[in-house]
Amino acid sequence: MNNYRPKKQQRFTVIDLFAGAGGLSYGFESAGFRVIAGVDFDKNAIATFSRNFPNALAWAEDLSNPSSNFQEWLSVQKDRIDVLVGGPPCQGFSIAGK
């Protein structure tokens, strides 16, 4: 009798930068990834991200000047992060221009 049991498949982890409401995160989650955090400077967008991904951390951060708390968290998590994504601004909502 074969006692082989396959290991539980490990899901790759994702951090979504410039996450907005979590469009990229949704795609990655749908593909089997585990979203562990989203970061956006827009507090309304990150509040929506938080509702869309209740098991992920939601950081309201300006990445051009990140807080020491965020930097410390990121340095602790760096070995847990498999994928780092960052989406382009949504042209219909962004003040960044084209």
C-alpha cells in the first residue's frame, strides 16, 4: 500500500501596490494567489480594498514617502512575498495625467 500523500499546495503570496479597490488583486486571487496586503494613498480606495479583501492588510500609504511602520512591516515580510504588483493609475480617476 502506498502511503504517499501529496503536500498541500502552497499558494503564492501577493502584495498590491497602488492597489486602489483591488482590481489586480482580484485577478491574482482568481488565479489562485493569496493577497496579503494592498497599499494605496487614497483612503477611500484602500477602504474599499479592505472590504474586498478582508483577510489582507490594507495600508493607506503614500509610497513616495512611506511611514517607518510600513517600511518595518515590509522588511519583516520580505521573505513571505512571492509577487509584488503595482497597477497603472485608472485614467478616468487619476490626477496623474496620461
